[in-house]
Amino acid sequence: MNTRAPSLLLAALRAGPAVLVSAGGGATSAGSPAVAATPTHTATLSVSGMTCASCAVTVKAAVNKVDGITAVEVDVEGGEGTVRFDGQKVTG
């Protein structure tokens, strides 16, 4: 496993939402009361060096340690990770 992959993804996250957001935005579910909604962003990032499922688990665990991350999915074969995060907590 390439140990740089998790650090590259974390560095990209710390670069700020403006760099990360490939699609996303803040929204509330239909029918849900708007209670001080925080903007949720989604970013899909390229992650090189992953060679196995253990790499994906390591990347996911490392990214989940960042305050404000709400979901992480990692695709070893596609070489990318998709991260949902609170735009008020994950900043540059």
C-alpha cells in the first residue's frame, strides 16, 4: 500500500471546500424543517497508489478522522474517493 494516498487526500481536504467541491451544496430534505442547516458539500478526489481493499480501508479511516467529514466512499479500481463534509467545519 502506498502510505502517501491518505496524506494526499487529507491535504486536499485541508486545501478547502473551494478546491474540493466537484458537485454539491447545502440542502434540506423535502418535508424536513430547516433547522440552522449547515452546508454539506461533496467532493470526488483522485487517489493514486491504492492497490487493494486494505488501502481503501486505510484511506477511509484517515479521512474520517477529520472533523466535519460526514461520509467517505473509496473506489480502489477507479482510484478515487468521494467525501461528504460540513463546509463550516472543513475549511482551508
